[in-house]
Amino acid sequence: MEINILGISGSPRHANTERLVEESLKAAGELNGVKTKLISLADYDLQPCDGCGLCRGDVKGSTEDVVCYNHQDADPIIKEIMKADGLIIGSPVYTWNVSARLKCLLEKCAPLCPYPMTEISYRLRNKVLGAIAVAGGIWEGQEVVTQTLWRWGLSLGMIIAGATSTEYLPTSCLVAGMASGAFSPSVSAFDSVSRDVNPVLGRAQMTSTRNLGRNVATISRIVKYGLKGLEDSGEKIPGIATYRRSMEKPAPGSYLERMVKEGKITLVEPKA
């Protein structure tokens, strides 16, 4: 059974974050049956969500073909995310959080959560997520970036993977891939996490990302094979049931209207 792991570099540059995500994917790809793919947001000019609401199921509703009706600039990436079994997302620390470019992508994944009530809601359920954070110094927001990505994933029903050691120490972090340019000859250098330039501390930071990649791939395999085993044994997997009743009057042709017509959702009058 093939396992697909998607890596996303949330940096606007082809630099340290992208390199660490690549290292993580390389380790993941060493496992049998695991295929990897890298997407760098440096290649995309993403616009922020402007809250038009068209992705919501009571207005129109995102579909397999169209996720964002306004821009669609992130649609190709989100479609790759939905196909993947596991995700590894990396971001530099910008103002103590993820990059603006990555934030645009995370915002446009809103139709994947239960509230918008679309045909792709909860599509990331039981997929595995690992986080990578890169800062110029020590304790300069890596934990905040990691927790931002974790909260995003948990809200979509994902499983969080850590960077538990799968190779010998040293490793800079056991819960995520974290890196600091403070250990490097130049904070802004492309090779600031290079094992060749920095054979000890650089190696520790690379070890964390490799551990993360292996764990994301391993847990993804466990989940996919386990779900297949349950299915083959005839065991029913609890389905997603987010709404049985709604007070929203659906727009003509919307996802909610379709669910009402099919008898899956009942419209109720709001109480005064």
C-alpha cells in the first residue's frame, strides 16, 4: 500500500526552511512504500482570505474542484493536501508566528473544518501532521510556530507526530523539527543548518527533522494499514456527523440545500 507524504515549506524564500523540509522528506522516503512531494510557497503568490463566505455550505460550499471561489490561488496546494496521507509543514518565525504566506494557506483550508459544512469538511481527518520551525536565534518563537501548526491540524481532525528519536543523538528537539541560526556562522546563510559547515550543532538540527519525517511516515502507515484492516474485518469506522439540524436558510444550489433535499439535514426555525 502506497503512502504519500507531502512537505510544505512556508517560507517566501528557497532557504533554510525549505532545506529542513527536504531533509525530513528524504528520511520519510527511506521507508518502504513511501512517496514524497515538496511544495514551496516561495513559488506561489497567495492572497489572504477576505471572508467572502462563498466556501461555506449555506452560501455555496467548497467542492473537490473549487475550494476558494474568490482567488483559487491555493486550490492546487489544498488538493495535494487532501490527497496526502501525512503532512510535514515548515515555517520561519515571523513576528513570533508562522509566515504570512503560510497563514494565507492555513486560512484557505477553512472549508476542511466542520463549521463551513461542505463536501470536503473533515477531509484531513486521521491524516498525520509534523511541524518544523526555523528562527534566527534560540527561543525566538519556534515553539509558537509549532503550536500554531498543531492547533490548526487538531481543528481539522489530524494526528500530531513528534520528532521522537529514530536515530542516535544529538537531536535538538523531540517534539518537532526546530532549528536556530544562532548556532551557525551566519544567521542568514543558506547553509546555516549545513552538517558540513556546522558538523555538531548543524547535525543536531538536521537529526530532529529526519526523526520527524520518519515518524510522520511511520504513523501514516500505521493509520492507513489499520483503517484498511478494520474495513476488511467488517468493523464499522465511526463516520462524520457534524450537523443534523440547521437554522441557516440555504442559498439556492448550495451544499446545505442539497443536504436538506436529501433528508440528511433538517431546517429548524430559530426560537424568538
